[in-house]
Amino acid sequence: MKRFFLLLIGAMMMSAVSAQVLEQGEAALVYYSPKTTFNLEFTYIVETQERGIYAAYAEDLLGVTDVVKETATLCTLKNVRIGATSSTDYTRPHKVSSESGIPMLLTINDKGLLTGYNVPFEPKKSESKKEDDHKCHKHPAPKLQTAPIPEEVLKAANPLAQANEVAKQIFHLRETRMYLLSGEVEHAPADGRSMELVLEELADQERALTELFVGKKHIRKEHKRVLVEPSDIDKLLFFSDENGFTDGDNVDADTIVVHMLCQQQTIRHANPKAKKAELSQIVYNIPGNCAVSVVYKGSTLTSRELSVAQLGVDVALPKSWFTGKELPKIVFSEKTGNIVSVSK
């Protein structure tokens, strides 16, 4: 099979074409050039700290000093991935009329984008969309889960007395676990699995009661998806240590700057004295490019250079390609409108 690619096409005479208009009553296939939008996928960590109700007595009654001093939420921005999504640019239509003399073998997807000529249509698998999280406090951490509070604690007259009773319960749970492990309990579980379940239950109860003193920390990973147009030069986003992504009214938020350095595509015109080839109505797009970087607190999180369809130029293919006995098989990029491959 004979193959040739866009590099060979670049050696030909190229002529940029304007958007085409479908006349009333005209029979034609209409397709559009694609449009590029930048897709920023941020990842950040949310740590929720909840202070125990008996935190003031943790050191005196349990001998621990590593306790949560106050209830708070801390959001930490970790990284960002830069990608691109394509849509339809309805300002750049193209048509192939039935009177053009070109076999109507175009493959156009459900977005109206040209994906191939003389090639079979391959439906794209649908992708499940992830739900975007906007602020880290939208999904709070679970509340402290505690074991049943003993009756002695409920009857205690003041917080210190209550804390003393809870501390006694914690030490009692520890002693019970120690006796089970040493075999000093008369009615111990008969088999290993039952013993394991009992020990797990004791550990869960001790942990829940201890959290009334030391507090609880909950860490989760969150994601935020932001769509940015190439025309949004130096777009500003805002990220707060307490609230995650927020608007510009939050005085505690730091600025995330999305820098974009974009370049419009240009083509080198052929020698005007050279013989001009007759052009077809089948058009491909040579995209422009844009360097995107994301800066947070003076540091660049990531940067990437991407092709941008709407910064490109539309170029018509020679009509001679489509009038011979053997028609080419052409695959077009859905994202940029450029030619992926040509074969016969």
C-alpha cells in the first residue's frame, strides 16, 4: 500500500480558503472546522481537623500531647494537568456540492466535523463524565463516630468529670484486650476468627473514645476541572487554603494565573508565476499553537504547548486527488482538522 503524509502535501501549492456559504436550494454536504478549548484538571488535598470535646484534658488524663487544637479545614493544591477538548466552530463552515464532480465519500461525525474521506465511519465510545468539585467544604468529613457513652459519663456533673469517666472506659477497654491476648479471660472466644472480631470491636471502641480527647483528622483528594478559551489571555483563578477554589471576593485566596502565548498559523504562498492547480471543496485545517503555563504562588505548576484549531488556516486539497480511478483514503483529526494520514 502506498502511503504519504502531510509533509508531502506541504510541498504543494497551498491556498487558504474562506468559510463557505450554502446557497438556498443547493444540494451539498456541509461540515465545519473544529474549535479547541483548554481543559485544566486540578488536584488538591483537603485535610479536615475536628477538635475533641475533651481536648483540654488529653494530657492530664491520657498522657497525650498530639491533639487537634482547633477545628479547621486546610486545602493544598498539588498539581494540574493541561489538556485540550474539541468542539465545532460554526463560524467556519465548508461544503461539498453534488455538482463538484467529487465522489461524496465524506465521513462526518455527529458534531459536524470531517473525520475522513473514503474511510469507514467508526463511532466513538462514550466517556463517562466526572463530576466536578467546586469548593472543598462541599463534601465535609464524617462526624466523629463514638462508642456508646457509659451511663456514668452522662450522669457526670461537669466536663472534667465526664472526661474522667471516658478515660476510665478507655483504660478498661485496654485491660480487656490485654486479658484476651494473654488468655486470662475465662469465657474467651472459642476460635481464632471470633477472637479477631472481638479484638477489632474493642479497638474500634477505644479509638472512638480516644478521639473525644485527641480529635480526628480526615484527608481526601479532590478534583476541579476548568475550561479555558485560548482567547482568555492570563486568565485568573482563585484558590483559598480554607475553601479551595473560590471567587475573587475571598481576600484570603491566592491567585492562579493561566498564561497563554498563542500564535496564529500562516502559510507560505506558492510562486504566483507557477501554474495553479484546480482546488477541491475538501478542506483541511493547519492549526496554530499556544504555549500554556499555570503559575501559583510565583511557581510554575506545569506548562505545555498545544495545537489550537481556531488559530489555523483552512487549505483546500487539489481536485485531481478525487478525479482519478483510485480514490485516496484520508483520515482527518477531529481535534485539529489536520490530516492524520493519506493512503491509496
